[in-house]
Amino acid sequence: MRVPPFERYRGFTRAAGCFILGAVVGAAVFNSINHNHLNELHRSVDKLNTVIEEKNHDIKQLTEYKNEHNNVIKTVHIYVENNRMKKPGTGIDSRTELELKKIVKKDFDIFLGRKVYDIGDDSRLTRTLLGNKVYTIGVDNKKFQVQVRTMLVVDTSLTVWVTAKMQPAL
């Protein structure tokens, strides 16, 4: 028995190789696009879960203080001022920002149930205690220094603006 000449199948082998290479490249491109969409979906789900947690917490606080009159702080809102415009790599990603909001909100929950007119007495103490507090967030234990910029009481809600800077790793 004789081996057939390979020159007869050279074109077919080349076409099959190109087809397989195209399938591999196409699968890689499809996988990267799918991964990008999935990553965006996770970000939006995290944001929505945070909003749901905040609303449930607000509902719980409002039902707790519903018998009180409108002179009691019932909700706390935290805003993280992010300096993303300075340098491209120095901004805080959205997941870390959500974690920071949760942790800082826990610290400011001490104001819930306090009278709106008495908040001025405690604001200096809070500003000094939480002024340059360092929080450790995430699996990789990134440290962020959080500084209170503004505290504002409107009706029955306390709104706090903070800035966060990532501490350099030692």
C-alpha cells in the first residue's frame, strides 16, 4: 500500500487551518464581548442592590420614627466626591465607591432619631472623629482616607459629602 501524495491535499489543509483559526479567533472575540456585557450587568446589579438596601433601610427607619414629628432625622444620604478627572488611574471604581458609601453610612447612622435642631452640637464632634478616618475595603485590603466635606440637613434627611483618597501601600 502506498501513501497518497500530500500535494493533492495542500489546499484543503490550508483552508481547514484557516477555518479553524477563524473559529478560534471568533470565539475569543465573542467571549470578550460577552465578558464585557456580563461585567456591566454585575455593576448595574450591584448599584441596584445598594439602592434596594438603602430604600429598605429608609423604610425601616421611617416606620420606626413615624410617630415622631418632622423635627427628627430619619434618613442619611452619603455622596462620595470622586476626583476622576485629575489622573486616569487615580479614580475610585464604582464597586469600591458603593462599599465606601455603606461603611460611611453605618458611621453616620448615629444621627438617626436625633432632633434636627440639635445636630449642630454633634457635627463638630463627628467631623473631628470621622474627618480623616481610614477605611479598609475589599479582598485586597485597599485603604482609603475619607474626609467629611459637607453635612447638610434638609427636612428630615442628613446629606453628607465626603472625599476619598487611596492610601499608598506600605
